[in-house]
Amino acid sequence: MSEFWLCFNCCIAEQPQPKRRRRIDRSMIGEPTNFVHTSHMGAGDMFGDRMNSVIDHSVTWLTNNITQITLSSLKYL
């Protein structure tokens, strides 16, 4: 037996190249227009005063209970 290959080029459409977005560089970016600075959000702003009160409470608790914590940890030595 022999093999028979037939190619139908008319039925196979050439795949179009995907359109690539142009790479943006600094020269393409202009100055902001109608910019209004309304607030600032930084890493320390996420919790604000709530985080300070939590830290203050924790430090106060540790200061008041350091003797009991130290004595209880010595029991296990």
C-alpha cells in the first residue's frame, strides 16, 4: 500500500498575526490635567489611630503583667 497526500491550500486560511499593543515609554506620558490632591494613603495610614491604641494597650498590658509572665515561664524550666 502506498500513502497518498493531498493538500488543499484553498481551505486553510492564513492565521492573522495578533495585534500587539505599542510599548509605552515615559515620553508618551504627559503631565496630569485637572489634578486635585484630596488625600494621602500610606502604609501607616491604614490603621491610623486605632493601631496606636492597640499598641499602647499591648504595651500597658505587658508592663502590668511582666512579673506573672516571667514567673510562669520559669516554672517550665
